[in-house]
Amino acid sequence: MDTDYLTEKAYDVLIIESGKVSEFLCAEIGASARDYPDEYSYLKATLEILKEIVEDPMDYLESWNLEEEVDCEKFNNDILMLKEKVTQVMDTPIKDRGAPSLE
């Protein structure tokens, strides 16, 4: 799917909020959109990515060579908050998530 077709709430959490955590995370999540046929599967896959990062945040930071620049504890807390926000969007009926940007 294209991120232009995400509902307002899904776009906000997947692109805007992930960018507040890390520009690298935002790029990774944004680029992965093409691998999913619909918003739900994209949200679900993103949630799995975030769960993996929470299991070993330092591994994620090292993979981007950010371990010296980013406070791991703060990063992990930000990922936990993002994970919660993704879950909230998934729990929101699609009709209540706002219109897609391209209709």
C-alpha cells in the first residue's frame, strides 16, 4: 500500500509519531508500507517491529550506528509509547480513524 492511502490516525502514528522517535525508524516504517496490502496488516506488522525493538533496543540502535548518539532508555520508552499508540489506532474502528489523504 501507499502511505497516502492511510487514514488520518494511522498516518499520524506510523509516520509523524515514529519520526518524533527517530528519523531512521520513520524511514524504515514508511518504506515497509509497500509490503502490505491494507492498513490493518501494515499496523500489525509495525507493531511486531516495535515489539522486536523493545526486546533489544540497543541492537536496533547499533544497527543504525546510533548507540553513541541516542539514550537507550529514553529510546526504549519512546518505542513503548509508540507501540501503545499503534495499538490504540488498531483498536479504533476504521470509520473513526479519519479520511485517507487521497480519496
